[in-house]
Amino acid sequence: KCALASTEALRAALASFGTGVVPPKPILKGIAHLFESKDGKVRDAAKELTVELTRWLGVDAARKDLLEKMRAGMRAEVEASVAKAGVGSARATRLTRKDRANGVFVSAGDDSTPMDVDGDDSAAPSAAAPAPLPDAYEFADPESVLDKLEKAPADKEQPKFWDAVVSGKWKERLGALSQLRALADHPKL
């Protein structure tokens, strides 16, 4: 019950305030184990939170941490929901007290009229442009490639990386570069 309530609270806070107030990095790190929960309601709430995160961050930022850790059926449902919701279409619907005191306004929908949060009609339009989607690099964990290159490959015929790069045989050099390319295919090294 605690996992369900917490996940729904995180989704509601993210939908209302956005990634400027609710930091997405801890959510990205902690949500993966909820995909395998025994409770179907928790899995559905995790799926909704994933859709909300993808709306705010974009597909690239959520792909490695969330979409690749899901089962195929759940991934297809989330991708369909994201396509329907639209990536980058998320806008904050509420303000923090600090933003309200500073005179920041939240636009409701596509029109440029500010939302009346205090009950008075003296609000001026906000000139804030929508923020661009964050880069996947910001949310990725660093990957250590050199440690993996030092280990002997699973293929017994292939020598270690550093020996294979300077080898006279083109197949060994090709294998070493293929290994490097596979290891270096991460947003943050």
C-alpha cells in the first residue's frame, strides 16, 4: 500500500509542478523495481509515472533507465501511452509559493493568458518560453569502459583488447574495435 500511494503521489507532484520542483533523477533510479511488483495496481501506477516522466524528460532520457528494464508487453503499453500523450507537451499546472511570490505564471493550455492563482485579476502575461527537453546525458550513470577492456573476452580465440588492437591479424583488430564500440554505446562514459 505504501508503494502504491508513494508512486501515485510522485506522479501527481510531477504532473502538477514539473521537473523544476520534483527532481527526476532519484525517481529514475528507484522506479525500476516497481515494474516487477506482485501487485498489479503498483505496476499500473509505475507505468503511469513512467509516462509522466517521459512527457517531461523525453524518450531518450527515460529509455535506458526505464523502458529497457520493462517487460515487452508493458513497454508496448507505455510507448502507446507516450505517443498519445505527446513528448515534451508537459506543462506545470501549479506554482510553488516562491514562484507565486516572484510573479511567475502558469499558462493553462495553449493560450497565453496567465492562470489566476490568487483570485485577483491583476495578473500580467508571462513571457516564459517552454523549456527544451533535457539531454539523456544528465540522467545517465557513468559507465567504466576501461575496466571491461582489461578483462579477457568471452571468445577464447580473441586476445585481450590491447593485444588485439596492435595485432597483425585484421580479424583480431576488427573484434577489438567491435568490442570497444559495444562498450562505448552509453550516453555517459
